[in-house]
Amino acid sequence: MKRRNFIKSSALASTALWVPSFLKGHSTDTLLKTRSGKILIVIQLGGGNDGLNTIVPYRNDLYYKYRPSLGIKQKEVLKVSEQLGFNPEMQALQSLYDQGLLGVINNVGYPNPDRSHFRSMDIWHTASDSTEYLSTGWLGRYLDSDCKGCITPYHALEVDDSLSLAMKGIYNSGFAMGDAKRLRKATDNRFLKAIAQQEHDHDHENIEYLYKTMIDTQHSAEYLYQQSKVYQSKVKYPNTPFGKDLKQISELITADTDTKVYYTSLTGFDTHANQKGKQGRLLKQYAEGMKALVEDLKRNNLLNDTLIMTFSEFGRRVKQNGSGGTDHGTANNLFLIGGNLRKAGFFNNGPDLQKLDKGDLIYQVDFRNIYATILENWLEADAPAVLGKNFTKLNIL
């Protein structure tokens, strides 16, 4: 059995006493490097956020025809162009737009869209075609691409207790950590330390790998815990798990942690019923979190070196359903936030509600064009090698 398959399937490796199966082993002498280069933060809006009620086409009569009660009233929309405006709960995000720090790409999707949460998220995570099934993620393959500093286990860090498929590669994967203090406490175990400090003479490669992974995890946990104490933010974040995740990311970035990619999620956007209030609360939380994160990064002169990408696995149907919500749809908007955007504001026009595909929006921008742009222009990676084919880059970074 190959070492990686052994780690994935081992019951020993998956228990709380040992290390998570997604962690890779690395030499412990690499754990003291400091960050250099640019930072990418990926934010996933889980459940399929309704893009039409996020970026509202408030002058489009068809929008109100399809959504007689769910549509955001024109007088409530936060208007930022002659045709489009923000959901009224997104005042904090509008302020970033007004400062030239936000780019909005409309009608993002992929050919032959899938309306399953799990399948569509897999497609976004792996950057596959809708008929293609991959076991590695686009950021995991970036880690496999000999990127600078990727040898450290936490070069890509997901602020969660489990690792998304997007962060899993063949040889290297990201590191998942919900809380630095809790992770350190879990690994600061006398029994584990005693085992790690012993001399091991095993002929079986898999057993040796388990010990090496355990040792590296202990060092990683200690490193991240120490980094988490370097800078304590004074910026007010939303008092929610999402807000706390953003605060932790900002503190680690400011502490010059050797992490180049951060990943976190805000869930709850599967709004089949009673959407308006539910989505509004989530969008407010997201918008206020982004404003706090940007303020924190600006205070520490880090915003120009940071790019924040926000996506959801799909949008919603154009027509509201009978429960005051919307069902699974297709194309959606995607946000880029940062101090070095080449094109801020709206990258392209809003959706064409006169031309639908069986009641769904038709995508205009393949999400992999955005990935290619980020990989080449921000992470300085070989996008075709990571994505498996050539995708045209966008003039936004």
C-alpha cells in the first residue's frame, strides 16, 4: 500500500489521539521561516448565495416580475451604478466599493452547470469540467507545483477543523486549524511527546511516516500557537464564528506567519424559504467582516499584499419559489477585494434577464479564468500546469 493511501485509510491516523490524515510530514527545520510575497484569502459562501439579491439589478423590470415579493425594493437598494446596487444589509461592503478596493465579477459559472451542492462545490474546488472528477484541489495542486515556501505544512491554512478538497494535493496539502490554542493543547500531550522523542527503528515506511507526521504536527501546532500571540487586533470584528476566523487570519498575517493561502467559510446560504431576512443577516455579517479585515490589514500596511476572493458554489433560480425563497441555480457574482486591483468596481455587466436557460442565468465568465488570473498574476504560479489546461486571464489583477 502506498504511504499516502495508508495514511488516508488508517484508523490509527484518524483518531483524536493522533494526527489528522490530511497533514503531510515535513522537516522540522523548515518551521521557522517568515512570510514573503503576496497573500491570498479565499472565502466560501456555503449553500449557494443568491447573487441577484446581493448585487441587485434595480432598474430591471424583469427582476421585479420574477420576484414580486422577494425582490429588493428600488428605494432600499444601495445604488452604486445606473443599473446595479448592493443589498441594503451590505453598507459595510459598499464602503469598500467606494474606496476602490472591491471588484465585482458578474455571471460567473461554468459549462453544463450542476445544481447539486456537493457536486458543484467539488467542481469549484477542483477546477474540473462538469463531466470530470478529480481528487485534488486547485490550491492543493498549487502546493504541489514547487511554489516558494510550500514545504512548510501550514503554507496554506484553512481556519476550520477539517480540510476542504480545494486544499488537497497529491504530494502536499493545506493544514486545517480551527483555533491555534486548542490545536496546541490537543498536541501538547505527554504521551505523544514521549513517543515522538523516542528513537524509532521501523522497517515499515508507513509507520515511520506516522511518527514523522506526528512530530511535524507538534512543531506546527507550537509554531502557530506562538504566532497567534504576536499580534492582538484592536479592530472590532463581528462577534460570530466567522468574525473570529477573520480576526485570527488577520492576526496571523500581521504576525508574519509563514502562510501564503488562507481559507475560511460562511455557511447558511441555502435559502429555499424565508430568504430575505436570512440572507440579509448573513450578508451583513459577511460585509462587516470584510470591512473589519480590510481595516486591520490597512492599519498594518498589508492590504496591498493581500487579495481576498469570495465565491459560492452556484447562484439561485431567477424566479422566486412559493416559500419566499429561491431554489438552486447557476451563474453568480464573485468578489475580489484588495489594494492592488487593476480594475475595481464592476468588471462586467449584470445578468441578462431576457436571455435565460430554462429559468437560469447563463454564465459569461468561467470561474477558472479567475483562478488562472490569481495563480499567474498573484501567486506567480504556472496556471496551465495547475489547472490542466489554458484559461484566458482577466484584466483585473
